[in-house]
Amino acid sequence: MRPGTTASRGGAGSRAAGEERALTSVAAGDRFSGEQPADTPRLWHITLSVSGQEAPLTEVRRALEQLAHDHPFLLTSRYAGDHAEIRYWEEARDLHDAAAVALRLWGEHRQTAGLPPWEIVGLEVIDRATYHQRIAEGYGPPPASPVGVHPF
């Protein structure tokens, strides 16, 4: 705590009627010391794996293309008749929020995109720095190129 400050936040209930609250400023760096605020969104790389009963490849491809249209941050999808992998970037406050959104993606778009009734069988959520570190070290997934919907 800086000199001249108190632990109390001095809310409206702690002032006498008509008394004005003194405004104070926070010097740059006092609050977060180089860290991002917890509520600042960050980018997370998502890999969602789904599988289930065999479905016609043309229907799976059309559904994944519709999902890519509905969800513009979709990077790439790979598919077969009984499974698919979707990779994309999600903007979220933290890993928990990114994972929650990712886990809802398939179910929420199942009807509108015509996705097969497959279940989620895998989820990986990593931050941007980890993604780029893996790529640089040569052990991460190859960059999503070409972008789009492709067979395995």
C-alpha cells in the first residue's frame, strides 16, 4: 500500500451526507507490475476433437464449412467419416473461460451447422506464447496452413 492510503475503499456508506470523496490516481505500474489485468482478454489456441458414428464425408465437410462460416475465428478443420479436429483462436479472459466456450462450440452449432451428433473426445487449450514456443521448438502442431476444411 502506498503512503497516505487506507485499506478502506471509502464507499458511499462511509461518507457523511454531502461530503465529497477525494479522487486519487494510481501511478503507472503500481497495480499490475508488468502483468496484464485479470479481466483483459487474451488469445488461446483451441484444438477440439470430436468423434462418433460414421457419417457421409460430404455431409461432414459441408457441416464443418458451415461451422467455419458461423464461427469466423475457425482456422482449420480436419475430418474423416467418424471424427474431426477443429483448431481456432478464442479470445477469453482466462483458460477456464476459453475452455468453457470451446466445450459449448460443437453442441451450440450442431443444429445450425448440421454437425453430426458426435461427442467431444479431446480438448487442448494453450495460450499464445505456449503455442508459438511449441512451433519454434518443432514439437507443436504445424501452423494451420492451409486454412480451411480438409480431410485427414
